[in-house]
Amino acid sequence: MIYESKVPVANVWTAPQSPREMDQKVLQSTIQIKEWIDQQTYEEKLALCEENLIQSQVLLGERVIGLEETDGWMKVVIPQQASRKHPQGYPGYIPVEQLTQVTDSEPPDRTLIVCQKKAVLYQNGIPDMEVSFLTELAPVEETDDYVHVLTPLGRREINKEDVRSISVSSFITGKDVVEIGKQFIGLSYLWGGMSSFGYDCSGFAYSMYKACGYLLPRDASDQAVRGTPVTAADLEPGDLIFFANDNGKGAVRHVGIYAGDGLMLHSPKTGRAIELLALSGSSYEKEWAGARRYLNAERGRWDGK
């Protein structure tokens, strides 16, 4: 069965047993994602990674395939988030009350996308919920200041300046990816994050490319084996650069976006925030594990494979 997320950001948990007591704020049909993030200590945020509690996230209206329902949890795969973990998409668990079943096999005509870092959806002029960058919406009609849209929760309104057409220019360069990403400098890292409330390293790369109209694999280890290999000497803005354990010879553990002039734009790790970092002399330099080009920076051509 096909389902859609009916909350602004739904965590995709590793198992139904993964959530802790403090995670109740994001397990209901009405979530408090910002409060949940802000209330956690460094150690509690680190546990999301070290204890393998969260796998990924989906935004409002994003579709998942439901595989099995057990005790209020739906085992899902996310078709838009490609992964070696499952042939149909990224796997994990979402509370059933955060999903709504879709009866129409065709997705709604979501031709708008949130283009601000965050935006507010209104219900009859009253603020209803804050949604993330890249949330997709189906327009119904326009008034002077608002666009009326359909969501999994019904009809809502959003400020016109907060959305744009989901279609992008056919000529997109790697520099465009970098410029879109720069607006998030200072946003705190969140393990499993796929929203503008907090990104992890591969979620940041994935989302900045999605903003330009392209879908990458979800995880850094999968991103590192797709696209076109690039040498360090031939790097162009927008190329993805990878880092691995054992001085670059082990498992890929991190990805950043090459920003030009020896700089990397990335979401580093728990306790840090998205930043522009000079690679030379950094701790990442000795962990270099290669680069991949998904978008040709000169010709605006998609090089993903």
C-alpha cells in the first residue's frame, strides 16, 4: 500500500523499539520537531547515531510504500531515497498515525515547492504548521498574497513568496547547488536529517541536489559509487567529495559539496553546524576517498548514473 506523511517531518526509525521517552514529541500525529531537536543534549543527539536509532526522514506529503503494520508502526521503504539497503527504497519504521493511506495510485499534481528555509501553512488564515524547505504542494487557486494548496491534511494556504514552481531551469550548474546550500550555513547537524530543521551530511547533499531537480542516493556510501569519478585536480563546484576511515581506505563516512577555491560546504557532525571549510590542513584532508560528479558544472548536464 502507498502512504503519505501527514506531519511536517516524520522520522524514519530503525525499529519500533528505537524511540526514547524524550522522543514522544515526534511520535504523534501533531509533532514538535524544533522543540524535540532543541531539548536534546549533545549526548542525546549523538545517541541517534551511535545507537543507530534513526535512519532518515520524510517531509509532509512524501510517499512511502507500507510493507507491514505492527503495533502502531508501519515498516516502510521510501522510493525517492535510493539505497542498497532495499531495492524499493530506504527502509525503516514510521508511526502509523503520522501516515495517511493513498487510494489514488497517481500522485497529486504537486507543482509547487517550498523555496524558503521554512514556511508556515495556514488554515483559514490561522497558522497551522511550519514546514521544511523542499516540501512539495499541490496548488488549487491563488489570492492576492496566498496560494491555496492541497496537503494530506486537506486544504491550506501559504504565502506566495514561500513557494516556487517545482520545475527548474534546464541549465543547472554545480555552482547553483553550492549557492542554494550556502543559505543553510549555521544550521545544526542532525543525524538522519533530511529537512531544514537539521541535515546530516548525505541528507544535505541529497537535498541541495533535489532543489536543483535531481535525485541522488540517500547515503554517502551509495553516493560515492554513482555519478562520474573525478580526481582532486579536476574538482569543480558542486562535485561531491568523500571521506573514509583508515586514512581514506576504509568505509566512506562523510560527504561534502565542493564549493571551489579549496573549500567544502558540508554538514559536519553532531555538535557542529553547516559550514564552509578549507580542506587544506583540515582533519578531512588525510581521509580523502575520492569525488563524484553528478552535474557537469560547465554544460549544466546531468552526469548521474
